[in-house]
Amino acid sequence: MSGQRFVYAYPRPMLTVDAVVFTQKEGRRHVLLIERKHEPYAGQWALPGGFVEMEETLSHAAARELEEETGLSNVPLSQFHTFGDPGRDPRGRSITVAYLGEADWRACAPKAADDAAAVQWFPLDALPPLAFDHQDIVEYAVKCKCRNEA
């Protein structure tokens, strides 16, 4: 399919992936966030994620973006929901496939790279304001995680 060009007379959405990675730290549940280096939302905290490339699977894109932005690899990720409300991304119509993972904060050392200015574990009960609809994604992931642990 490489080198082919398709032109359609109707608009197409952008496709992205986001990774919600949890850990248990100091008796509290934490989520891994990146500080965005570029617009939109430069300087704000967000989930690791980004655009799906034309020749890759969704799961590969999620793992790639997580590694590119945080340095974390080999984190088992499972797809848990798709978010696509109009207006969720100021760049245009965007649909994201969200992935859920768990990591041991003692066994990994996240490091900001690519388009992340910083990376940090945040307690779920003390999250900063999040870019895009990432607050909704985190809340949905918490509900999913609780249902899976029951």
C-alpha cells in the first residue's frame, strides 16, 4: 500500500492512541502523565499518546507512543475504549483508541523524550488539569480497572 494516494470527497478524522498506565505508589493509585512540549496544549499535562502511522496496528502505535514519550517499553497494554466526541481536539476531528496498562514504578524510570517536555507519576486524587479529554479518559480507565479487579 506504500506510495498509494487516496483522495476522497468527504472529510476524514485523525486517528490517535492514548495510554493510561497506572501504578501503586506509597499506598495511592498513580497515573503516568507527560507535559506536552508542543501546541495544542503546550505546557499542559496529558496521557502519553499520538497519531497512528499508516502501516502499523493500533496496539503497536500505543506501545510506540508510550516508549517514544516516556521511555517505558514492555508494558502490557490492553485496549479498553474509543473516544471520539467532536471537539475533543482543537486540530480537527479526532478519534482516539485508549489502552490500559500497569507498571511497577520501582522497576521503571520514565524519561521525557520526543514531544514530551516532562514525565511524572501523579496520584489519581491530585491530578493537574489535563489536555484534550484526558480527564474523561482517566476516569473511564479507573472505572474499567475497578470492574476488572472485582
